[in-house]
Amino acid sequence: MTVKVLGVPYDAHSSYLRGPASAPPAVRAALNNGSANWCTEDGRDLDPDRGADWTDLGDLDLSDDVHQATALIRRAATEAIADGSKLLSLGGDHLVAWPLVQAVADRYDDVTIVHFDAHPDLYDELDGDRYSHACPFARIMEEGKVARLVQMGIRTMTPHQREQADRFGVEVYEARDTGVVVPALEGPVYVSIDIDVLDPAFAPGVSHFEPGGWSTRQLLGALGQIAAQETEVVGADLVEINPELDVHGLTAMVGAKIFRELLGLML
């Protein structure tokens, strides 16, 4: 079963700074810059020139209009997985997870989302905006099409978002909790990674600096735990890299590393 990679360069409803829309080409450049190779940590060679079974669909052409953009994202994702392929998406801000998950949940029953982030993104609205990148998981959960939402690395839970987590039955594992332990998973899994789950020391190219986060090794370890459970990861996204704030391309390189490990996990 192949994996299709889709660039989703949308950030028109970022609440603080724009910039993540330029992340897909930055991550691709990091993947191909020659300073690293295409192998995952377990030795899988993902170089497409050597026959690795994945296809890059390129980037969508998205307007700032949120209704047009989300409809196009959902349609493109639906078409990409119609033949049974899995989907790995490069954002963009976190709003893009909403239409991507819609497409995956339309195809698969009882999807579990494993969401890595500093922020729970469960606001009903932020500053009057229901389509803010701080709201996608409220939009996803209120539709009732996924079985379970597991959030890990969280460290900015507001009272409202705690209420939202209780309302939707979200399983929240905060960064302050001891250790990084992914709970038992069942059924098809969708993995959503906001790069700011990492401490800014490891990923400085983000719009919202939130100290106290995970190391890159902890995130890789969590992905390894998902792999060890042998559940089927049918979709994933990597979002919120802001190249305009990056330092020496470090965050893009971290994103490329996470991309490779996600791709290996899905293949």
C-alpha cells in the first residue's frame, strides 16, 4: 500500500503570525539538501529514486478564503486515499487537520487521532474565529466522526479548553506528566503533529514559543511506541513549522526527520 504526500500551504487563520504556509517547500528542501540521507532509524531506505513506495502530489493552490480552502483540502485528500493509499500531509497551520481528518474519517470507521502539540486546539472559537488554528479539534470532535482523540505533550490548557476536553471525552497527557507513554491504540490511527510539541530549543521555527516541551528524541520515541503496537496508521500531518522564524533551517531539518519517521511508520 502506497503513501501519498500532500502539501497543504494554508495559514490564513493563524491567530498570531503567518508563515507556516511556506513550510512544505522548506521541509522538502531539507529532505533533499544532502546533509542527511533517506533512511529511517530502523534502516528503511525511503529514497524514491531507489523504489520506495510513496508519491509526492505537490502542494495545493489555496486561497485565503477558509470555506474554499477547507473544501479543496478535503476533496484533494478524499481523492488521494480513494484507491486505498495512505496520506501524509505537510502543513500549513493546524486548521488543515480538520478537512484532512474529515476525509480520512469518511473512509475509515472508528478512527483514533493521536495528536502531539503544546496546545490542545480545542477552542470553540478564538477571538471570534471558529476557524482559527486553535480550533480544529473542536470542529473535528463536534462532528462525531472519530472514535477517540488522544493528546500528548500539552502544556497550555486554559479553563475553557479543559471544559472542552471533558465535553468531548478527550484523553489528555500533559507534558508535565512523568514520562512519554502512548496508551494502547485500536483500529485505524491518524497522527497529527504540531512541531511545537517540541521545546523551542529543538524547534525554534514556530509562531508560538512554549518552553517546557519535549525533546526530538521523546517525540521519536512516541512514534516508535505507535509502531510497536502494530496498529495501522492511515493518515498523518505535520504542521506549524514557520520558516520565517527558523534558525539556520534547524526546524525544517527536524521536520524532515519527523517526516521520514512518519513515512516509514506508514509504509
